[in-house]
Amino acid sequence: MADDISGKTALVTGSAQGIGKVIAMELAKLGVHVLVNCAHSKEKAEAVVRQIVEQGGNAEMLICNITDEKELAEKITPRQIDILVNNARLDPYLRPADASDGEWFNALLNVNLTGAYLCCQAVKAGMKERRWGRIVNMSSVQAYLAMAPALVPYAVSKAGMHALTRCLAQELGDFGVTVNSVAPGMVITENIHKRLSPEVIEAKLKKFAIHRAATAEEVAECVVNTIRCGAMTGEVVNLNSGVYFPA
């Protein structure tokens, strides 16, 4: 039987928009108190909270820079966080024109991997004390692939998520805390349509075993199911439409 997570508190990082927003909304539908997190997009986060509350859910906004250890210690550690979804990331396609290779590499790892690690560190003591917790690290199919040069930093950051997941799963298993990753492939979002033409999207979909991409709602459903499955830990759940089959 799937775990009942109603009444739990979840922190979904980077949930003011995109997939993180949908994950937050799906958790709220199950009676979870959701902390809608962002570092800068206050108006968007407020809109997500408002939408959740209007639909009968329970949510609040949490402005916090996940790469700032002091800020995490002040805003996250004192809270009872039962569920952590490490969703925040830098978009690999939005590199500033003046960023050097090293600056961009470090920036991506800082948010995508270091930020996730620091969030885990901020919540794990409380989870261990309560002997229950769920951590889901949002990865990507790019963690497995030999990507184009511009995407190497992103692929490295997501591959690191898999190692982080395994290590924390081993560390926290004795305390009733599970740690897993969800690795989507192409997901149909507003950003995809901004970045790629319909013709390019169609060409990419032809390479997928099922010839379609996932929706944000399907990714959120996968995350929720991972959270509710207490017997699974240290795993990567692949949701890539059959573009790659890990061994």
C-alpha cells in the first residue's frame, strides 16, 4: 500500500514555475503542506501559493537561496521538512554571453548539484530524528549521454545527482528515510516551445521509442509515486520516453 503523505510538509525547490510548480500542486492535492520555493521569482511563487490555496490546498512561499548555507540554516533547518524535492536548476541553454567556461561550469554545479546537497544536509537531521523522510532529486536523461560541448556542465551536474542519491540512500536508510532520483527526458513545457521549432521537436520525437515526450503532469505523478513508495531507495526512475535505456 502506498504511503499516506497527507499532513506532511514538503519543500519543493525551484517551484515557482515549470515542473516544480506542477509537483508542488500535485503534492498539495494529496494533503501535503507545500513550501513553494524560489530565490528571486517572488511574484510567480506567490501566484503558485494562491493557486494551491484556491484549489483547497495548503501552501506558503519560502524565498531562499539554496546555495547559501547560512540562509538554509536559518530558513530550512528549523522547519519540519518531511519531503524534499530537489528541483531547482540553472537552465543549461541560458548561459550569459560574458560567462567564461569555468564560471558557467561552476554556476551550474553550484545550483544543480551543490544546492541539492546543501538542502539534503539542511533537512536530514530532522528526518533522522523523526525516523521518516523522503528525498527526490530531479536528474535528467542527459546524465547518461555524451552531450554536445555546451551541455557538458549540465550533464555532469545531473550525473552527480545519481551519486548523491546512492550515498544518501545508504546513509539514511536505517532512519526510515528514502532517497531516489527521477530522470526525465524531453518534457513538454512552455520553455521547450520557446527554444525549439515544431519541426525540430517532431524530429526529436521520432527518435523516442514511444514517439512522444512526457508532460509536466506525468513527471509530477512519477515524483509523487516515488515519494509514496517506502520500499524503494537509491534508485533512478527513468522517464525519458525510450530515448535511452540504462542497463
